[in-house]
Amino acid sequence: MSTEPQTETRTTETAEERASRLRQLAERASAHFAELDATGDLPPYLLSEAVLSWAATQFADSLAVACSMADAVLPHVVAQHVPGVDVLFLETGYHFPETIQTRDKVADSLDVTIVDVLPERTVAEQDAEHGPRLHDRDPGLCCALRKIEPLRRTLAGYDAWVTGVRREEGPTRADTPLVTYDESFGLVKINPLATWSFDDLLSFSERELLPVNPLLGQGYPSIGCAPCTRPVAPGEDPRAGRWAGFAKTECGLHPAGSTAADTTPDSTTTEES
């Protein structure tokens, strides 16, 4: 079986034509890679390589990587196919110092272009408008203002984005496809690490000597903004430390239960990293 579906050539088109083209492209690629995944012929790394080889051919000049800087595996594997690729970092103003340090190491050590995605308002301006510590009172609104809307504006300049979402991370991600059409953001969404385990991630990172956020070794398997992230206990869901005390495990970027044909912006459980 071929590891790459048929590619297409971009032409001048209307917004509607672009959406239709990208949706159809994503649906075909999703079916192709789902079939390849189901055969079990390729281990996780080689499956991700097949996905990224296709993505580089199809979107090299219009591809972005979203990275939370928990580790550098995703930008590293994408940069092997698309040198200098844009890596989007959601600079919310609330990150752990370790996360900022990891971002800087990624910028220095990998062939990528870091793009800090900034909210319209600083933390101080947001506090003045909504009151201090909005994340403690309405984390959904805080995520919308500091993650979702800034990313939406930025992704408008791309045809596809690559995320590090993995099926193992929790029930809201268990059915993550390798390729899908993101109806919320209006572009193709590629999840090349979907079949990787946490151990796969760490082993690969160690083997390639990649930067790693030190918080990963301190009980933080999922790292977001400092006010909304705590360590998890052994045996807990990896995302149990995100927004503890709220019925929320995602921030709005990765709608739960989405498929190639169904990724809606109205899903009730969503995320960043």
C-alpha cells in the first residue's frame, strides 16, 4: 500500500472554493491514513513520517506547527520535512518560566521559525476589563481570549496546521485522526503523533537529544498556563492537572470527538496542548 495519497495543486480560488478543496483533501487523506493505521504495518514513528511526508508535499509553503513547549519532538519531526517551518507558540502571559526557557532552546537548536502568538490585550489590560484572575473564575473565557482567538487570527494565513495531540492523553483524544478538516479554524489539521505513547515521545526525545521542559519530570505530563496546571498523581489521567476543580480538560483548540467530517466549534470539551 502506498503511504501517500494523491496531492493537489493550489490555484486562485474563492474562500468557499478553498474551504471545499481543503475539506475534500482532508477527507481523502484521513481515509487513506486511517486505513494505513488500521493495517498495523507501520510503527508509530514511521506512520508519522508518512503523514508528514504527505503534508510537506501538499502544504510546505502554507504549513504551521502549534507547540506548547512541553517537548520539542513535534517541531523537530516536522522540520525534517519542512526546514524553517513556522512554529506557533501561544504566548498567553501566564506560562511557567520553564516553558519560556524551552521555547528559547527550541528556537536556538532546531531549524524552525518561532512565532509568538499574542492576545489582543496584555494580562494587565485583561485584568482591567474583566477583573483580576479571570482564569480562576471563568477559565473558558480566559482561554478564548488568550489562546483561541489569537490562534484563529494567526491560522488564517495557513492552509494546514500540525498539532501534537496523542490518543493516549485521555478519553477526549482517544479517537484523534491523523488528518482531519478543522471546521472551527477552516483549514486542514494534521496530528502525526496521534498513535505515539508518552514513552515513545520521551524515548525519541532522549535519542535525538531534543530540548525537554523540565516540568515533564516533575509530575506534569500536560503543561499549560501556570495558574491552571498542577502536577498529577501516579495513575491519574495525564490531563487531570489541567483546570483542576473545573469540569474542563481542554482549552478550545482541539474539539473532542472530531472526525474528518465533523469538527465543530461548538463542542463543549476542548484544548490547547
